[in-house]
Amino acid sequence: MQRYNELSNLDDLWRIAHMPQSAQRTLELIDGKIIEKTPLSWLENDTAVRLQAFLEQYLRCHPVGKITAPNTGYTLDPYNVLIPTFGFSAIQHLPDLSLNPYLPQAPDLAIEIQETVDLTRARHYLRYGTHVVWLISMREKAIVIAQWASVATHQLETAQVTACLEGGDLLPGFQVRLSNLFSNRQLL
């Protein structure tokens, strides 16, 4: 991740993200710092595409909300814009679809595909109103579900998925086996 030194806000992020030298970069704003997000590897992208397909299939039958495309930014406040691998917003929390550059709220569910599990990002999402974060580690072939055990004390509760990822209260009835996500497929 490349870090830019100046303290920045949402307008600065939008301006810098649209400069020619930023054309191939995904930039986030975390505590007033513009940070370049590391691109996903081929294997991480493959896993993201499969999980998104499972979620889209579920949502066609159970229209409880919408998934955002990769690189969709969520404005948490003027100094924080996070871009999960993809996010989910429940139907009652869907924002007005306008031409705003970033969604004006935290996702209900943030899904982050990472090399290794990083609870720092989970805490950031949760602090701004995300209900659940799925942290998917490709190196560990594991999924950690993070949510507040106590919102008042900001005590984090995590659980590691061992066989089947379930949607919980946000996506009732959604299930996908980990073996369907962590494929050993090779390029043909």
C-alpha cells in the first residue's frame, strides 16, 4: 500500500483518484490518509467472483438487499472512505441511487478478501456501523466473521468458519461450503 502524506478529505480523495497517474489504482481514505489498496491476486479474484456468484444467486431468490461491485467506496465520514472487496446493504438501508461517487454509509456486511486476516479493517468497518465483516484469508484458507460482542465497550467477537459460511440474520438461509470457495483449480 502506498500512503500519501497530506491529511485529506473526501473531496481530495475524489480529485486524486481521478488524476491520470491514479488511473490503475484503488484509493481509500482512512483517518484522513489516502492509501492505495493492494490489488487482489488471481486466486483472490477467483474466490471473490465465486463468492459473489453464490451471493447473487441467493439474492435472486431472496431479495433482501444488494451487493456492491468491487471498488465501490463507502463514505463513513468526510475522512474515511473504505472499499471492501464487496459489500452488502440490506434493502431497508439501501441509499438513494444518485451519482454520488461513493455510497454515503457503511455496508451492513463488508467482505474483505485478504492474504492474511487483518482485524484492524474489521474494527474500522464496525466502528462506523457495519453489522458483520467476513475476512477471507487466502493464505490460511479460512474465514473469520467479526462483529461487536458489545457495541458499548467495542469488544470484538470473532468466529472462524470451519466448513460452511452462513449468512446469519442479514442473509437468512444463505450457505456456501468452504470447499466451494477455496478451489484448487489451476489455470487451463
